[in-house]
Amino acid sequence: MSRIQLPSKNPSVLLDVEGMKCGGCVRSVEKTLLEQPNVANASVNLVARTAWIDLANPEESLEPILNALTARGFPSKPHATDPLSESKHQSIDGIEGWWRQWRQLMVALVLLVLSVLGHLAEGNQINLPLMGQLPFHAALATAALLGPGQPILKGGLRSAIALTPTMDTLVGLGVSSAYFASLVSWVWPEVGWPCFFNEPVMLLGFVLLGRFLEERARFRTGRALKQLAELQPDKARLLIGNKAIREVRVGALLPGEKIQLLPGDRIPVDGIVEEGHSAVDISSLTGEPMPLEASPGSELASGSLNLEAPIILKVTRIGAETALAKIIGLVEQAQARKAPIQRIADQVAGKFCYGVVTLAITTFLFWWQLGTRIWPQVLNATGQGLIHGHQGHELHMALGGNAETPLGLALQLAIAVLVIACPCALGLATPTVITVASGKAARHGWLFRGGDVIETAASLEKIVFDKTGTLTLGRPLVSEVLQTKDPNQLLQLTASLEQNSRHPIAHAVLQEAQRQKLTLLSSKNTKTYPGEGLAGELDGIDGIIRAGNKEWLQKEGVSFNKETQKNIYQAALKGQSIVAVAQNQTLLGLIAIEDLLRPDVSIALDRLKENGLSLAMLSGDRREAVERLGEKLGFDPKNLGWQLLPAEKLDHLKRFQEHGPVAMVGDGINDAPALAAANIGIAVGTGTQIAQESADLVLLGDRLEGLPAALLLARRTMNKVRQNLFWAFGYNLIALPIAAGVLLPGFGLLLSPPIAALLMAISSITVVINALSLRTT
């Protein structure tokens, strides 16, 4: 089985797209983009209001694409290259948008209240004669259409002209039909049409209220990105000549400059500690619960929190190059890339409006010409005691409360069909869940590259692990010191000799000596014997100190007794490397070096097995080490591979894929081909950059137990998607026939357009709230 979507070979651009309100809008935007000759592929996200496009020719200008979207009623612009600053600007734009929507809603609700008062006056329930007049209702309806309803009418008209109808098109048709039918009935009463000026006012009031509540709920789904962006402070304490400190904007910092971080400060950029020791909280980026002990030479990422003491940081990366900015960029990409199941929903939503308009026309013609003849009782059932006459005009009625003529009933039901249809719920069903899941994952340090990745991750059957750097820490460490009376002295001598070497084993010994806070001795006349060891002299120590493998020391005249040889043999069975240390020809002791397992690896593997996943391990390491580790961790011997080259790992991976979707977990350069070929490539955050760029899921930090948690989140996400789609499709399948009058002959039940508008809003809000519930699971 091949991957669902390999990384695109075409250069990609993320666009911010305004004006999208439903699945029909998504389809319209995608259709517009794909009509452009420079767009090879497009993926549109309704919740994030973005479009991820692959360009056929990156040298061409984006202006024709942006102009085409704007002409269709979707103003667009390229997404900022610095996601940190853009997220902060978006929060300001979001506040302005909120106020604009709030003002629009308030006007609509005031008109709605006036309309209700007018009906009370019309029924002589309150004494306001002016409000009970038809001109008053006509004025309210006109104000509603020209005021809060104007953006809906304009957007719907543009979409209709472009033959890509949207929710605005359906609502616009509904309110304008009610308005013009009432206007004709008022001016020419002899035509016998119903008059219901109150309906445009009520419809727009409910639609705008629903959209406002929906937008408020939807805003919460994208809160994770804003929270990530807020991890970067606006100011930094810049060190200038003579240790003077000046507070500057973070955007003004340059690589190479130095900043001071006080306890409680957020780290604004990526950098290397130059002075000071402190504990740093990195949980906001990686989910690691334990703080990082920072000292000179430690690399710190932007967004981390300095906890204990002042430190001096040398700036290495700024702006869009920082770790925090790249994390936000990955989350934005994840939210823009669609899951395959979402594409189906968007295709249905894109064609949905055509079907609704057709159904509305069919409903109108049927009840006007046939329905009332077949079931004449429907007019009597809907018209008793609910008609409000005024000034001799007997046809001013509450649409949905009654219908005295076939034309009145037909108009009522047709408008209800237009309004109750909900491509919004279809369009929101998947992207709201993907957006919430991506944000939740990012807060834990799990970076999915797209909705397609989440969907595939939910269906995995097998996880294949690399050994070194994935199941193990990937760096040699001293595990024990053998056959010596003074372990600290042995470590001191060895580390003093190894301090000028760059060999990984030398680094392990030096790290252990530093951990034990041992003072190193000066060395001289040191000489490296490649593949064998190191020899030299140390101040205050007589003779030559040698550290290396057993065979080399034996050649240099060092003798090994049976107990020593037994210890070396047992260490080899454990997968340990032994450094033998001698002074002249006398053996001083043994140091065992081992690539230790990650502390949480057993917990992670057990949880994966509990979730029904099969596990395998492929490694370039020797057979003994792989088999010993596989037995220790409970791998099936049939699922182990050793001494494998990258091409051989690929062959094993393809055989595994014959039985279902497979994920590959790795961290090294030699893992990149397997990561790219697997259904899901997973890189641990401590891995190399090429591994992370080849991966579909990146686990930041050193905790492997994040893997089963991330895959469980993917499964829960897809369950929420299926629930939302079931609700969205089910709502429309049930509501549309009722709105068209299916239950009217037998039960006398019909839906008025205002109630239909309210149900439509509830449908969308339900989908969003169900997605938000994922944040607490």
C-alpha cells in the first residue's frame, strides 16, 4: 500500500482567504483556484480560512490567482512568512471582525424586536397603531435587506453568477423571495399572493445569530495557534558594549547578538547559552514535564521559559527560522492539508446547493399545482385562526403559521427548503475536528503534517522502529565501571586522556566525569590509534596511560586474567562496549559503554500493543545487539532485521505493507528513505533535520510514549469526524423532506422559514461543539 499523499514536488504557498462561510464556499474557492493555469493542486480549509496551493511555476506572480479569488467574493492575500507576527496581527484583525459582526447582528436583532412588536400591535395586544401598519413592516424588511442582509445578498448573487452557489445564495434566495412576493402582494392585492414582510427580518436575524454563535465556537478551534504565538515575547534585553542592557523589539534582534534572560522570562529566539546555569521549562513546545538543565553550550528554543537564574543567550535564529515559528508553520500546514474523507464531504457540499435549489423549485411547483389538489385539507389545517388582516388587506400573514392559498403554501415550503439546507455543517464537519486535533497535538509536541496524515495514522496496523536513536537514546553513555578499587579515579584518568578526542566513546566518558564533577588532569604526548584506542601522559601520573579495546592493550603487553575476560564477554552479550584502561602494562579497570534505552520505551511499546498494533524493528546494528534488545522489549523474532542498509530497510518495509498500513519511526539520515516510503513516517524530535523533513509526524522531545498518545488522538479525531459527518448528512436527509412538506398531509406538520433558519444554525454549532469536545478527551 502506498502513502496517501507524498510531499508535493511543486512549490507550495499558503493563502489567507476571507468570505468563506460553508462547504459551498470551499468548493467555489477550490474551483476558482484550479481554473488558474499556475495552480497544480489546491486544498482549502474552511475553519482556518486558508488555501494551500501547489504552484506549477513558482516564478509567476500570485496576483492573477488573488485577483480571481477576490472577483468571486473571496478577498485573499499570501500568508505571512513569519507565522509568529502574523498570528498576532490576525488576533487584531479578528477583534475588528468580531466588532463588525457584532454590529451587524445587533442591527438585525433590533429589527427583529421591532417586527415582533409590530405583530403584537397588529393583533391589538399592545397599543402601538403605527407599528401595526403594513408600511411599517415593509420598511423593516427593506432595512433588513439593505443593512445586515446586504453582504449576504451580494455574496449570494456573486456565487450564483459564477454558477457556484453557496449558503449565501440559498439564504439570499429565501429572503428575497419572501420580500418581493410580499411587495407584489402589498402593491397589487388583486394578485392574491401572500404578504409576509416579517419573514425576511426574522430569517436574517436568526441566520446572523447562528453565524455569530458558530463563529464564536469556531474561533475556539484555532486558539492553539494563537497560544503558541503568544509564547514569543515582544521585547528582549539586548546586551551592548560594557555589559549595558537595552530593551528592544524582538524583531530587531540579529544573529550573533547577546540577550539577557531573567528568571520568569520567555525565550524570544533560538540561541546558545553563553553564561549562567538555570532550569528551563520546555513543556510548551515538547510536552516534556521535567525542566531542561541549561548551562554554557546548551541550545534553547524560542518559547521556552527560564525558571531559576539569569543567563546570557547568544542569538542563532530569529523570526521565521526559530523552532517556535517552524512549529506554528507545521500546524498551519496540517490544518490546510485535507483528509481524504474531507474531500468527499466538500464535493458533496459543493454540489449540495444545486440540489437544494432544484428541490426548492420542485417543492414550489408541486404544492402550487398538485399538492393542494391531492390533499386539500392542508390549507384548512394551516390557515385556521392564524391570519392577521390589516386595513382590509387579508393576506398579511406569518409565513409558516398559516397558508390559505396554494401559492402561499408553495412559497412557504420552498423558502423553508432554501433556508434549512445546511452545507455549513457538511463543510465544517471535518476541518473543525482536524484543526482542534492539530492544535491539541502541537501543545503536546506532536506535529502532524496534515489531515491526511491524521486519517492514515488512525488506520495503522504495524509500527516499524529503527533501533539506534529511536528505541535507544542514540548516544553512548557509561553504564558501569568494573574491576577497579576507585571508580572515580579510573574515570578521571580516562576522561583526562580522552578530553581532546571527538570519538563518541570519549564523549561518553567525559560526560560521566562531568556528571561526577571530577577535575581533569592536563595531558601531553597523546596519540590516537584509530580503531584501537588512545595513549598519553598525564600530569602527576607516572608512566603511560592507555585506554582502548582488549586486543590492542594485549598487543601493548597488558595481561587480562580469566575474570576480566569473563566480564568482557558478558558485557558483549549485553550489547556493551568495553574500554580497558591500563597504566604501563598494568590493567587499572574496565569501563562499560552502552547506548541506553529511552526511559519510557517499555511503556510506549506496551501501550502500542494494547491498541492492537503489531511491532517490528529494523536496524543496521549487529545481529546480537538487535536480537538481545528485541527479546528484552518483547518483539516477535520474525519482525526483527539487522545489519540492514537503507535499501534493505525499504525492502522489508514493502513486505510489511502488503498486510496493511505501516508507520516507520526513525531519527537518522539512513532512515529518511524508509520514512518517506512508509504510509506514515515518524521522526523523533531529537533526530536529524533530514529525518524530520521526510516525516509525516514529528515527536518533539525525548519521550517516545508520545507516540501511542498521538496515534490514539488520531483515532479519536477520526471518530469525531465520522460523528460530525453522520450528523451533518443525517440532519439534511431528515430536515429537507420535512421542510418540503412530507409530513404535512398526514400529520399537519411543517417548518416555518424562521424555525428552519434556527435549526440550520443549531446544526452548524453542534458540529463545532462536538469538535471542541476533543480538547477535553
